[in-house]
Amino acid sequence: MTYEDFYGNNYQKLRETQNILEAMAKKIKTESETDEDVQPIVYYCSRIKKPDSAIKKLREHGFPINGLSAISNIYDAVGMRIIYSFASDVFAIVAALEGSSEIEIIKKKDYLSHPKPNGYRSIHLRIRLIKTNLPAEIQIRTIAMDFWATLEHQLKYKKSVSCEGLIKKELKRCADEIASVDLSMQTIREILKEI
């Protein structure tokens, strides 16, 4: 099934939402660039949820299975990820987005200050884009945590795992070590700024 088949006439509106979010991220990236060797934003990317993923999520939550239902009931039909070098910069982008007149923040989940039990650290913003009146989700995290989250996402979809408890424990340990590395890199950055 194509995006157009599933989302129908709303697909263009989803594309417009995606394009506006990309433009916002590009603007923030440009404005955040400094003379430092390490640029705050490493990269950003966006996507429109694939029809099969939307259908799966709609089924899980008991919503009608169609494109309009996905747009109305799933907050991440359009999603964006912004990847930063340092955790302190993550809070700067959140502040910039919270001050934007282009979006309304519906919900903020701060997994940086309050990590998930599995160790995941990020900030998720559920937003509504003013121009298109569509919901979207923006995830903001460090490059180190993005590495962990990408692998954890791939690993958790394995069908049968005999040592699931051990794997969860190791993933949590890795997430904690990555958070420690993030903090160490932030400290090194601050020391270098003072020299």
C-alpha cells in the first residue's frame, strides 16, 4: 500500500508538515552554528509513518484502521529527530522550539532528566503545527544516545530471545555508560571553552 493510498488527500498535508519541520530544523541548525570546532546539531531527519506501521499502531490502540484515523489518533504520523553533540544543547533546542510561534507543544516527555527504566534518554515533544493543524513528534537526543536507541530498537524486534532478561540488563548498563560518556564529553567541552 502506498502513502497516497493510505493517507488519501491528507498525504500532501503530511508532506507539508514534514517540510515545515525540516525548514525549522535547518533554521535552528544555521542559527546554532558557531566558530567552535564541534557544531551543536549533528544532523536531523524526518519521516511520515509508513502505512503498515500506522496500521499496526492503530490496531494496538483499538482505533479505526484508515489514514484519517492515523492522522487524528496517532501523534507521530509525522516525526522528526534532531541529533545534538551535547546534552546541554538538547535543552537549548527545546527552549527554541517552545518559543516558536509555528508550533503548539501538546506534551513534553523529558527522558533526559528522567530516563526510562531501560536507560533510554531523550526529549520527546508532541506538537501541533499551526499552519497545517496536524500533530507531529520531535525527538531530540545526543549522538551517543541515538546510537544506543537505534540498536536497541533493532534488537527489541527480534522474535524469540531466550535470555531476554540478560539482554535488557546489558542494554541498561550500556545506556548508563553512554550517559556517563555524554557527561564526560560535556565536561571536556566546558574545560576547553575556558582555555
